[in-house]
Amino acid sequence: MVDIEFMQLNATHPSDFVYGLRNDFWLLLFVKTPALFHLSTGDMVTPPNCAVLYPPKAFAFYQAHEGEYINDYVRFYTDESFVYDENIPLETPILLRSPSSMAWLFELLSMENYFKFTYSQQSISMIMRMMFLKIKESLSDNTMTEQQRALIDLRYEIQLHPYYPWTVSSMANRLHVSAGYLQNIYKKQFGVSCMQDVVDKRIDLAKTHLINTDFTSLKIAGICGYQNVEHFCRQFKAVTGMSPLAFRKLHLDAKKEGSEG
């Protein structure tokens, strides 16, 4: 069981921020800006996107470094065995392989903690287990290049926000490479072109709305990032082999048959 004492997303502090406390809870930080950690082994300046786990009774001592300090954090009590995994070093900043996935997990954790759904307790434990797996993954993948990390982060961003106005140029700018080079390395890494990935994720999002809402094709097109409903319908048919309305009807008919059976 994981009992969350408090958590916060994107907690932002000025450049003179300093934290130094000893508490009786576990503290997991996801630090999104450069920071200075005062550790038992000495001071360490860390780059953005590091995770740090403090056990109960540990003295957590860190501060902003050359600018504002931003982090997600969760304070919790637990008896879950995965938290005590000796493969995750305590009080040690760990550069994350995929910061976007950690940010997404923190968002899910916050939602489950706030709304208190029927199975929130089980969900919270599963989400935190995934967080710890992502930290372990980062430790084991220390041979990954910065460019590979950046590509993975880009793909997570596309998966999380397919409705953004993505272009090859805007993606290339994020990685500070040319558009042609990005297309080459993206397809080599993931087996699909970057823009086809955007289309596929937009169509997946559209399918979800077609099945679970009564939104019009025009509204769904806008939600999925399309400026033109005709273009949306053409791409939807190219991917699925049918129009959005035919897709919705197919699933409604199947649902109706299932309820009658």
C-alpha cells in the first residue's frame, strides 16, 4: 500500500530557493531544472530531468542553481517491496532516460490521488511501481546517447499531445538538427516516419472519441489537431479503411449486439 501524504506538480520556486528538512516520509523528486544537491558524498550540480529518492529520516538538502527551481514531488508512506529495491540508490540524483514519461506518470498519480476513484489505491501503487521501474530503466540504460533520449522524449510528446501543430521542422528544431536528418534517425529508431506517427496517434485519439462520445466529426477533427474536417476524414479513412461515421456505426452496432446477447 502507498499512502500519499502530499504531492505537487510543477512546484516553482525563485532562484534563492533552498530546501533542508528531515522528515518521516519517503520523498520522490522529479527535478525539471538545474539544481544543487548537498549529499553525504559532497555537493552535486545536476542537469534538468533528474529523479531523487529520499527515505524516511534522511536529510533532504537541495536548492535552485542559476535560475528558478521546478519539480514534481510526492511525499508518501509505504510498505511496498518495490520501494525498498536496493538497485535504486537512495539520496542520489539519477538522470532519467525519458522525462516525458515520468511527467505523465506524475500527472496520473495526481489525478488518482485527487479524485479518489474506487480503485485509486490500487492504481496509485501501480503508477508508483511504474515510476520506480522507469528509474531502474534509466540506471540500466546508461549507454544511451543524448540524441536517443531526445528522440524518445519527442515520441512521448507526440503520444501525449498528438493534437499539437506538429511539423517536421518544429520537431527538428527541438533536437537542433535538420529536418532531413530528423526524418532519417526517427524512422531508423522507431520504424515509422515522424509525421506518420503523428497521424497514427491522432487517429487513435479520434477513435476514442468516436466510440465514447457523440461529438461530431467536425468537433473531433478539432480536438485531434486538424484544421480541416475533410482532411481529417481523408486521413481517418486512409488509416482505418472507413469513414469516421462508418467506424462509429460499426462499434455502436457491435455494442448493441453484445448487449442484446
